[in-house]
Amino acid sequence: MKTEQEESSLKRELGLFDGTMLVAGSMIGSGIFIVSADITRQVGSAGWLIAIWVITALVTMIAAVSYGELSAMFPKAGGQYVYLKEAYNKLIAFLYGWSFFAVIQTGTIAAVGVAFSKFTAYLIPAVSEKNILFELGSFQLSAAQIVSIFTIILLSWVNSRGVKNSKSLQTFLTIIKILSLLGLILFGFLLGANSEVWNNNWANAWDSKVFQSGSSEWISIGGTALLAGIAASMVGSLFSSDAWNGVTFIAGEMKNPQRNVGLSLFLGTLIVSVIYILANLMYVAVMPLNEIAFAGEDRVAVDASQYIFGSTGTIIIAVMIMISTFACNNGLIMAGSRVYYTMAKDGLFFKEAANLNQFSVPAWAIWAQGIWASALCLTGRYGDLLDFVMIIVIIFYILTILGIFILRKKMPDAPRPYKAFGYPVIPLIYVLVATAICISLLITKTSTCGWGVVIMLAGIPIYYMTKGKE
């Protein structure tokens, strides 16, 4: 069979620990250091800030453990693309793969690359985005964009040299950033926590309000306005918690994938979710809520670190985020290329992407992804990239988890070494919550999220044009 041939051409060199580190390393990027500012401006209270991170943790872990059933059924390279193809058809799978290449994975890589360069500029001001190297009409090329692109190209090269190299780099950097984050949280509570600040932040913990930039005032909200604020703010927290499914893309290189992929998903998302909630509790213990909301350029962690470590805090956080975003992009680049490889095997992507190089990795797919992600670094801002990416990501998560219900009927006798936790109630709760978030985003952020959906749907004519040439 084709899948057997595919699997034999990839080397199974990744164990449970490697998979867990890939999940955790891909999830922890720049978001946890930044997005809590926007969340606070959207909901205006400590209670809702923490609640949003708890909701995000639950939603993410429900999705991850639900994917465990699919990963055990189809332990192949390509992950989510394969699940959608098996549950629905090639068109739905292609739309995912098209969106994945056009926006989801490459847009995420670009956003994380931009974040890397922003914090590098703390240590080396010459690479700031304010340092414009070239200008033509409305187009500007900054030193920060060059740095972003350089890191993407460098990591693409590392990944093209074999999975063992990228695995070792991923594990090493992920361990460092997990320990660094835990250290920041611990020192935050020990050195920076202020009981007066903590008590003030929790005094009106559930009095929700939103900051109106036009009038520069806080407006109390409730009911549908609060729900809209929660949905809008969850773009950042969900983005910060995304990319956990990357381990499913490299299932063809996992040892004992029926067991290890699902376990990696559970352990990785659990570790990161706990760290994220603790980090936000630390922010609330160290900084007045207003300072969280209006941290300089949304860099909450930088401001918090100044309370904890004094003037050296900025340098400490800058180094942490550089390590964090670098490791995050390494995991994204490693995992993403396997989707294009599997699509090419199905005749739904450039045929060159199906080729493996002498190191048994899809180098052509790695470089195609790296070049397009580099191009995206030249367009759009960090916030816009988040909106474009998240709406499509959530739509396909919904479709994939609905696929569990479809496959239970379509393939009732198929081996299921692991079954989705709490089926059918827990997966259904995810579908309902995620659908509500999508609808709210389309209403409140039509200009960016709407275009994300348009890009996804643009894949339909492309699919039929490609199909016609087969």
C-alpha cells in the first residue's frame, strides 16, 4: 500500500519525550509574554483574565485528547490532513492543506519570527523595526524583517539536514524555555509579588469592562458584549496555545505512534496549560491591572520582570523570548513540511514536495514553506496575522473533532487503541464552544477574520483546477 511505502521511507527516530517536547516547544512562543495585555483591555478584570486562560486550557486539552483517537487510528505523516481526508473527502483535506500552507503554518511561523526580531532589538537596537533599510513607495524593509527572515531560513536549513538535528535542537531549547518560564513564575511570586496589588486586582474580580481606544475610557460590559469581549480576547490566548497538533504531522517518524502521539498531545498540552495559568497569576500578583492592560507595546512580561529583577529584567525577558520563539519556529518548521509531503503523495501539492533528500526528510517542502513564511514577514502586523490564522485554525479543529463522530459511524470496526475522552459529551462541548468563538470573531473582527475565511475558500477553485490536471 501507498501508506506503507510512505512510512518506510521516513525514519522513526522520535520517542515519547521527543514528542512531548515538540508539543510544548511549538506551543510556547511569544504569546504568553504579550497577549495578556489585549485580553485585559477586552475584559478589564483579574477574574476574567484568569478565566480566559483556564477556558483556553480546557478547550485546548479537550481538543488534544480528542485527537488522540484519530492519531491512534491513523499513525501516519500528515496528521490533521489525513484525519480530514478519511472523515470527509479530498476536497476538505485539500482546503486544510491549502490554508495550512497559505496562512496557518506559514503565517504562524512569520508571526513568531516577527516576535523574535522585536525582542532581539532590546539587546541589539540596530535590528529594530524602526531601522528602515529600504523604501519603495509604501513598502518598507526594516532590519527586524531581515532578522525574522534570517531565522526562518536558518531553521529551514537545520531541518533539511535530518530529523535528528532538529529533534536535538527542539528538545534542548524547549527544556531551557520551560525551566526559564518556571523560574520567572517562581521569582515573580517570591520577589515581585505585592499583597496590596494582589488584593486590589481581585477586589472587583468579575466586574467586566472594555477599554474604548477612541474615547480612552473603560466601559462596563455584560451579557452579549461580555461574550463578544471573551471571544475577541481568546484570539490571543488560543494562538498562544496553538500548534499542539504538530506532533500528529510527524507521526510517520514517531516510535510506537499509536501510543506515543496521543500521550505526547496530552502531556505537552497539560504542561503548557499549567505554566500559562501560573504565569498570568504571577502577572496579577506583581502588577496593577491597569499596567497589565497598558504594558509598553503589550510586553507584559517585560514590565513584570522589571518589578521582579529591576533594570536587568528587560534583558532577562528578551533572552527568554528569543530562545522561546526560536524553539517554537523550529518545531513549526519541522512539523509543517510533513503535511505538504503527504499532500504531494496524494497528488494535491507540488510533486517535488513528495521527495525525500539524502537525510530522509522532505527538504523541498521545508524550503517552500520557509520561502513563503519569509514573504509573509514582509507583510502584515503581528495582530493581523493572529486574526488571519486563528479563525481558520478553529474552523478546521471543529471539522476534525466532528470527524471523530463521522468515523465512529463510517468505520465502526476500525481498531481504536485509544478512544476520545468523554465521548460524545466532551468533544461536543468543544465543537459548541469553538463554533460560538468563530461566529463572534466573524462579527467583531470581520475585516481580518473575514479575509482569513476568503483565503480558505479560495482553495476550492484551485482544488478543481488541480484535480482536472491529474
